[in-house]
Amino acid sequence: MLGIPFKACAALAWGSARLVATDRKGRWLVTIGYLIAMWLLYYLWAALYAESPTRAGMTFNSAVLHVLVAQTLLAFLPVGTDWRLAREIRSGEVATQLIQPMSLPLRQFAISLGRALAKATYILPAFALFLWYFDLNLTPKTIPLALASIALSFVLLFCIDFVVALAGFIATDLWGITASKDALVMFLGGALMPMAFFPAEFREVLAYLPFGHFF
């Protein structure tokens, strides 16, 4: 019995990944847009550090690597679970999913995992190329812990997206809710600037919230 959910999850994840992989034009557009955004962020932070070698106790390399890594994770870990599930709720498709043997959260997680892995296959090479071009060195202390951290970040982001999507049962339009959620994730998660730039009291509050643990 335990093998059935895992096989079904693997099949869903593989099918979801193949759907993303077949969209070649979409992959190129996303990759080019990602590289342009990274290029702009690099020169923005270079301008901020032009008059001082350190800010908020961080050097230019440490600050820019933090932001670039966060933006890279943000490019492939969130896969639109909130939008997808909300659309299925509005269309009534979720009714058929609720009576299937696999639970709704597990089904959505498998689909999201496949999409995230597929997006990582072209986002991460672009990130490596960007680091090489600007001669930036990213060396985690331990690769297994870094991979485990990324996996846990994906789970946390999925849980928040899933909870937000459930608002689709009571709200007809989730655009404002999801847009607010995305803004909170980027700002409070440190994707726009490292949390070291926040006031000390604010950082203490963020330690008890999930946002500071995304990236």
C-alpha cells in the first residue's frame, strides 16, 4: 500500500516536468528574462557599494551573492501552486480530485515538484554562466546541507502557496491575495535585499515568521 502513493507521485511529477520541458519558447523567454534581471541587480548593488566597501556588515560579494542566490531560488522554487489550485477550484475540477485515492495536497505537491525540477534544469545552468561571467565564487560549506536547505525551502514555499490557494473556496478573485503574498515572500524573505539591512528589532520578529527562512 505504501508503494502506490509514491509511484503515483513519481508519475505526476514526471508528467508535470515533461509539460514544462516541452515548452521550448517559454524556457528561452524565462531564461533570458532571468539573466536580464540578474544583470540589472548586479549593477544596482555595484552602484550601492561604489562609495563604501561594506554596508550593514556585508561586503559587496557577500551581499550580491545573497541577492542573486535568492533570486535564482525564486525563479524555480515557486511554481504557481496558488494560481493553479485556485483555477481548479473556480472551474470545479477540484471536485474530481477530492474523490481520487491520492490526497489533494499530495497531488499538488507532486505536480509542483516536477515543475520545480524541470525549471531548475535551465535556470541553474544560466546561474552558473552568470557567476562565471562576473567572476563570482559561490562555494557552500557543505553541498548536502545546501541541497537539504533548498528542499526544505521548496516545501515551505509550497505550503504557503497551498494555504493561499485555499482562499479560492471563499474568494472569486485571488489576484490581490497572491500578489500580496509574493511581495511579502520577496521582501521579508530577503530576495530583494539581505536581511542584515533590516533593523535589529525587525530581524528578531522575522525569526519567528516563515519568511526569513525561504532563501
